[in-house]
Amino acid sequence: MKARVHVMLKNGVLDPQGEAVRHALGAMGFDGVEGVRQGKVIELDLADGTDEDTVAQMCEKLLANTVIESYTIELG
């Protein structure tokens, strides 16, 4: 079984990497980009039957810094 966890900085948290990407895109001539938020995707290969609550515990304890980051989980 696979799980995909999307981790993003929460709204209102400064995203210097996203701002650097936005600036670089503007320098390359892509003028319509008004904002960029950068995150990460973590793919997990799990034993069959692993539930979403278990993956959420993984996120809370290790995969995301829940003070400044939010996450979503896709199972499939």
C-alpha cells in the first residue's frame, strides 16, 4: 500500500524558498507569477491495512513540523 503526504508551510509563515523561486521566475521573464509556496511530498510504502490514523501519527511525530507546517494524506 502506498501513502503520499503533502507538507506545506502554513499560511502566514514566511517562505524564503518560495520567494526565491518567484524572483527567479520573474528574472527569467515569467512576469505573471505573483506568489510561490514550496513544500515537499513524501511517498511511503506501507504494509496493507495501514490506516490513515497511523500515517497521521507519523506526520505529527516526524514528517511535519506542525507548528509551522500543515499536511494532507493520500492513501492508495
